[in-house]
Amino acid sequence: MEMQDEPECVNKALNYGARLMGGKAMVRLGGLEKYEEKLLKVESLILAACGTSHYATKYIEILLRKLGCFSYIECKIASEITA
């Protein structure tokens, strides 16, 4: 069943709210423009995920550190986060 859903998932990722910037290695996420001022003030980021998604967020953590996007960034396993 999941394999049959792949074309629709790819279509959603490319067309529903996100756009690949032509000729640039960038993605523009739709709907965030109205929050731009608030988002630019974010200095710390904690990413929470489980399983395979956790490994993906570890990779994002490494990339964002290299880019110097945040003063503090950490990836955690979601079950380790307490309120």
C-alpha cells in the first residue's frame, strides 16, 4: 500500500506548499512569509524525532551547525523530551 502512495507523496512534497527554487540549491516553504520577522529572531532550535526521522534530524543538525543558522541546535529522541 505504501509503495502505491509514493507518487502522490512526491507530488505533495514538490507542489503543495513548498517550491524548489529554480537554478538554486534552495527550497521555499509556502505560508511562512507572514512569520518571517518572528522566525528571523529564533536563536535556538531543538529538533525532536523518533526512529528513522531521528537520523534525518541528526543530519539536519549537522548542516545547520555548519551554516551557523542558530546559536544553539540539538537533536533529541522525542521520547526523551519532558514537558
